[in-house]
Amino acid sequence: MAEGRVVPEVDRAAASRRALQRRRARAALKRDLTTRVTAPQDVLRRAVEDAESDAATLRITDFLMALPAIGAGKRDRILEELHISPVKRLGGLGVRQLAALSEWLDRRFPPHTARPGRSRLLVLAGPTAVGKGTVAAQIREQYPEIHLSVSATTRAPRPGEVDGVHYFFVDDAEFDRMIADGRLLEHATVHNKYRYGTPRGPVDDALAAGRTVLLEIDLQGARQVRAAEPSASLVFLLPPSWDELVNRLVGRGTEDAEERARRLRTARTELAAQNEFDYLVVNADVATAAREVVELSTGSSR
């Protein structure tokens, strides 16, 4: 009899752990939706393709509430309009309900479409801590045919950074002179603190020599380059998840808690601008992301 009582206890404990893992996974999925790391159409597709996925077990009410600018009142009106019961889960929607929800999502959150045509001027941007610098360094090492532009900045070097290789580290007076002399293709103040800019001369020289040029810059700079060089290909680097972005920011240990919180607020704004870009690349694996970025250039030979 004693042994008969042990097995159910073990089973209940295992079931409880699985349920907790499911709740955590659904919570992470909702964070990805809220921050726009994941498109709602992708979550709906996962729910349809795999009835056992975390997406499939997500309640329709939680799904809608996780979307930007959707409150309780709007959620209820949407459900009524689409004739979907609030107790439904994404994986349990009928064919007509799925079609209606998919059509509504495409209207409310138009899916990203890549711009036709490619350029030898690549602009890589994305939210803080997404790994732009790491991907750019991989491209520098593995694709020497790509000219990686070196930005000027007024911030101090981080451990391991080399002047002229990672950045040109200049003071505010020199940065002002570069602006006044027209020596910067773009420049911006990032995180309300330091200034960054792209020296124009090396970019023009590399393009004139027929090379592909990669600029690793912030959102403001990317917008300036688009205005100055409309033919440039703008690439937005996405994290695999919001939680991973937070872990990367905390893990690098270069900012205090207040600065991290501020940067994460900025990251939300930056993620909301991804549809301004021509291409989206997810940085789940650095080597893969680097290869995908390089392949977006007309000058790619691999």
C-alpha cells in the first residue's frame, strides 16, 4: 500500500512541473508578442501546425491582450466581430475562425515584406544588446571582401575594444569638427548619452572600388542613411526572444540596473520600427546571422 501511494505523488509532481513550464513558455511568448520580437501571424501559424505547441495552448484572450495597443474593451469587440468564444485556445479555433483572425491580423499588423532589389551598401541596425557588433565582427573575420565601416564615437572604449578597429574614439570637440566639415555620412546621439557617426570618406572610397560596404549603426543613423542613400539595403537584426535580449544585456555587465532598464525601454521603441527595414534577420546563431546579412548584398559571392 505504501508503494501504491508513492507513484501518484511522483506523477502529480511531474505534472505540476510540466504545467509550470507551459505557463512560463506562454508568458515568454506573450512578452515576444508585446515587444514585437515575434509577429502574431507566426504565433498563429505555429498553433495551427502543432497542436501540442505552446502557441496552440495560448488562450485567444491572452493572445489578443499581448498585442500592442489592445486593451480589454478592444479585445472583447474583436472577439465579437470575429465570432470567437473567449474560452477558445489558438489551437482549437475552427477553419472559419482561423481565416477571420488571420485576415484581421494582416489588416491590423501588416506582415513585413522584403524590398525588391539589393545594394552594395548594407546597413545593419537593431535594438540594444541584439548582437550587432558581434555579427559585424564575424563578417569582418569570415568575409574579408566586405568593407566594414568603422564608426566614430564619443564614448570610452569597452574592455577589448581597439581604436580604429572597433571604433574611432574621439572627444566631443573632434566630433563637432567632423560634423562641421561634412565628414560624417550620418550621426546621432544614442541612449541620450554618447554620439556615434559614420565617416563618409572610407565608405565612398570602398563603394567606388566596387566593394560591398556594411554599416553597423543605430536606428537613427539607419534612417539618415535611407534619406541620403535611398538605394541602401537596410537590415534589422532581431533577437530570438525578448528574454534572450534581456539576458544578453544583463550578461555583458557593462551597464548598471538603471541604465539597463532605460535601454530596454528604448529597445521596445526600436523593435516597433522593424517594418521600416528592407530585411529582417534573427540573431539566434552568430555565424548564421552573419551569412544571411552578407547574402543580402548584390556583391555576395557565397
